[in-house]
Amino acid sequence: MADNEQQRGQASNAAVDEAPVNGLKLPAIDLKGASRSYGSRTILKDLSLTVERGELFGLLGPSGSGKTTLIKLITGLEAASAGEATLLGKRVPNRQVLAKVGYMAQADALYNELTGTQNLEFFAALYGLSGARRQERIESVLALVDLTEHRSKPVSAYSGGMKRRLSLAVALLHEPELLLLDEPTVGIDPALRQSIWAELLALRGRGITIVLTTHVMDEADRCDRIGLIRDGRLIAIGSPDELRTATGAATIEEAFIVLGRGTEA
Amino acid sequence: MRIRALALRILRQFGKDRRTLALLFLAPLLVLTLMYFVFNGQSTAPKLAGVGLPEFLGAKLTAAGADLVSYSSKDEAEADLKEGKLSAIVFTEGNRIAVRLEGSDPAEAKSALLLLQQAMQPDESAEATTSSAFSSQLLVSYEYGDGTLTSFDSFGPVLVGFFSFFFVFLLAGVAFLREQTTGTLERLMATPIRRFEVAAGYLAGFGVFAILQATLIATYSIHVLGLYMDGSFWLVLLTNLLLSLVALTLGTLLSSFAGSEFQIIQFIPVVIVPQVFFSGLFNLDAMNPWLQKLSYVMPLYYGADALRSVMLRSASFAGVLPDLSILLGFSALFFLLNLLALGKQRAF
């Protein structure tokens, strides 16, 4: 954990400088000793993490390791039992800051009875988009996730991949500064996964900070930095190259196994 | 082998669900206990008021088991009759005995009439001469209705209120539960929406359904089923709407404590059925007075009381205002509790 300090902010990402950071140099996400427990069960233990603006940060770990709880803690849906979390310069929980955050939950939180457009209209209204601007944003995100031709179908008729894409469209509707994506590509076929990744990289190019969880190793490789999470602890943070070098492993997968062993010893 | 495995799985599955077990074993006991108290209480004598009655008749009525109270003026008795404190007033009109029945409960009116007829039966005793001074013909009049009220007319208003309450409760409960289980509520909470907005949005959305349903039920029962209706239709609608609002807020509140649609159903015997018993479908006069007080915490009791007052006794807005205010109070209370319960979804 000691080398986290040096590794922080090392992302060599030119997009950071171009990003509309509102003149602030505050990090997008700053966790200081955050813990989360339910009764005697501890999900997250003393987690410290800084994500800079414009970074594409991946949280990698097996299921049940606390990735989703960490994402919820960052949004403020869950409160930290100890420590603190700061999101875009605001201490969470904070309702207003959510207007700048795009969130995609692990489960597709869509209304199956409504059409794709109706779902988008609903969420657009919640984010305060109205009139021509709402219309324009809906067209834009529908085109982005390639759902324009399916917009009038009820979501119940969508395939799993289409639902995932619509969820991503909802997260992008209000042009958030920060995207929190919980397993954005789970259950999506390889071709579509490629197109979603192309989109994520394009968004990062525009200066949008992206934090996503995954348990797919080759996805982790595409992030600027990754945090390895295991049993509610961050066992390592760094760029994929740094992690491979540090562990002498050839792949992230091996590095993860080496680092996991280290914590158990 | 497979059957055993299946049975074991089911036992394990539900053995941990305490609420389902409670439903299975305790809810029937609860309902049976309530029915016991409703149907097995001491039988009641109709409350009669006597105004200037000949002594022999008073004595005979009391002997027949009537609960007879003497009033000095007929107006005073009339006022109590209007408020439903009395079943009937017995008075003299010339040489005839007259009875004015409250009339909104056919069973009660019937038993009061029966008592009077018993008391007026000429007998062979010495008193017979005195009684012959009065005609044996009884003059009958009704405060409410005209004596043609059927049992359905009497408890129909209660059913109108009950069905509004029950179905809105289920609809709102299941819908809000869905929102929780499909994750859309969590997704809502990740937008800058206020908790108040979520609760109010639900109230507004389902409020529309509640208004439609209240209108439909009231129209159907009055115009199609020919339910006795002597009051303002608008007042019936207003009462039904307020009752639906209570059901709506209560349904969403309880769904926060349910994990599945099945667990919503489990609230029916616990929350809905007891209210039916206390709503006026059954005459509670026979019930233990201590238990009767339970009706004060049951929204359906106030709704049914208001509906009966309007439909059977053509009560005015002012007359049902206390009932309506209490219904509004219940809605406000459940709404506030909803706001608190939403705290489960988001830390703020």
C-alpha cells in the first residue's frame, strides 16, 4: 500500500490537460481510509484511492470482492462506515454532485414495459433536460450505442446486449464529467464489447473521467491505471505495465495471482 | 430420490423465511381469533328510547330484553337517533304506539321491531284492560331509508371503500416493490432526485389510477348495482379517493419491508383482513368494548363510516369532515414514513 502514493497521478494521459476541469485541480475521486461494513460483516476495509480527472480507471477483482460496494460508496448510495469519500471536489453523500455523474449499475435498471425512447425520456427528465435539448441528447446517445432503429420497441423485447447498451446510453444522457460503470460489458458479445470500448476510449479522449469494474483481464489492460481489489482491500494500484513489471508477470492475470498470494501470506 | 431432493430444497428455502412461516401458521390464528370476537360476543339488545310511554309498555319492553332509556323530549331522542346512538324511539301518538327506527342497519331495525311486537302482544293478565286503551296497530317510521333497505344496501358502502383500499394497496405495493427488485429505484437514487420527489411522484402517478378506480367503483355500485344512495356523489368520490391515498401510501411503505411479491401478499391477512372486521361489515356492538377500540387505528373504519354516513344518511361535508381529516392524517403519516424508508436506498 505504501507505493500507492507514488503511483497516484502517474497516468500519462494528455487528455487530462484538455479536460474541462472547471479550473480545479481537484481529483475526480478521492477516498481516504473508506470502510464499509454491515453489522459485523466488513465489505470494504480502509480503502484509499485517488482517481485524477480524465483518467480511465479499472477496478479489477473477483466477484464478491467489494467492487460494486465501492462504486456505490463513490456515488453516495452507500455511506462510508469510516473514512471519507470525495467526488468531483464534493464530499459524498451529496445529491447535487450526482448531476455530473453518469452511473450504470450492474443490473440493467430499465423499465421493461417502456420503449427505449421512453426510458431515455424518463431519465433525461430526472437530470433536468427538457425541450429541444432533451430531444437532441436522446438522438445523440441512441446513435452512440447504435439503438436508433430499436428505439420504439419495448425494452422487454431487447436482447441482453441491447439492454446493456441502453443502460450505457442512460448514463451518458446528461453529458456527465464522470462515468461510474459497474461491469459495463458483462454479457455482451465480443464484437459489441469492442464497440463499447471504442466508445469509452473516445469519451476519455474528450476528457471524461471513467471508473469501471471488470473481471475480464484483457479489459483491465486497456485502462490507464487499475486497482486490484480482493476481499475488500485494494492490494495494488498502478498502470498495467507497472503491475506486470513489479510482479515479473507476463499478464495482468498472473500479476493478480502473484499479488493475491502476497496478501494471504 | 429427486422428489426427496426437491422437498428438501423447498423446506430449506422457506425454513429460513420467518415471515412466510408466520403467515402459514400465525395468520390463520389471527383471523380465526378476530372472527371469534366478532361473532361470539354477548348478544346486544337494541337501544330504545322511550318518550312518554305508558308504564306497562316500558315494563314489558324491558322484560323482553330491550335496553330502554327514558327521554323527556322527543327532540332530544331524535338527535341521538340521528347520531346512531339509538336503534329506535318509541313514543305515543294519540292512542297508538309509534316507533321511529334508525334504519341504516336492517338487522338492528328488525330486532327492534320484533321486540316491540312482542311487548305489544295482548295477554290475558289484568293489565290487558290498560293495554287495550292503545291500538295494537304499530305506527312505524324510519329516520334513514324507508324500511326497504337490504343488507347489501347497508354494507355496500363498506364494500365500495374496501375494494378501493384493497386493490390500490396491492397495486402500489407490488409496483414499488418491483422498482426495488429490478434495481430501477437504486438507479433513480443515483440521479439528483430528492427522496421527497420519489415519494410524491409515486403518489401522483398512482393517484391518477386511484381517482379512476374510485370513480368506477362508486359509479358501478350506485348506478349498476343500484346501491342505496341518498347523499352527494361527489362526497362519495372524495371519501373513496382519500381512502385510496391511505392505501397507496401504506402499500408503498410496506413494500419497503418486503423482499418479493409473495411477501406483499403476506401483508393481506395481517393488514387488510383485520380492517374488514372493524369496518362496519359486522356489528361490533357485540364485541368486547376493549377490542372495539382497535377500530380507531384502522383507516378503513373511518372510510367506511364516512361512506355509510353519506350514502345511507345523506351526511353533509361537515358531517364527514372528522372522518376525512383522519384519513388525510393517515396518508400524511405514511407518506412521511415512506420518506424515511427510502433512506434504505440511499445514504441521504
